Amino acid sequence: MKAAGHPCWICGHNIPDNVDGRTHPLAFTLDHLVPLSRGGDLTDPANARSAHRRCNSARGNRTAPQRPARASRRW
């Protein structure tokens, strides 16, 4: 998954490959669409997504990425 070079599925930005993978917040992590704690399959490739470490951590075990609420400019 990392070699494919997919962007972060949560924020949409590219994941750099020249950062420390253990500590850097923009490092690659493998996220699961359906979290393992909610019954997701560890071995199913359809459940795997590329994500930044900080995006994956902020999402936690929710089933959908948390997106900030946007206010409309048209009232």
C-alpha cells in the first residue's frame, strides 16, 4: 500500500516518504475503513487505506473520517 503512493484518504494530501515513520505526524500509516475494534477485517485489502499518522490518530475508531463543519457563505 505504501509503495503505491496513494494520498491520505482522510485529508487528501500526499504522504511524504522521507520522514521518520515512527514519530513524524505526516508519516504513512495503514488505516482501516472499518476499524478492527468494530469488526473490520485485518487481512481484507478492501478495508485498508493510506493515511497520515496524525489523521489516523485523530479519526480513532470512528467508522467515517471526522470532517470539520463548514459554514456556508450563502445564508
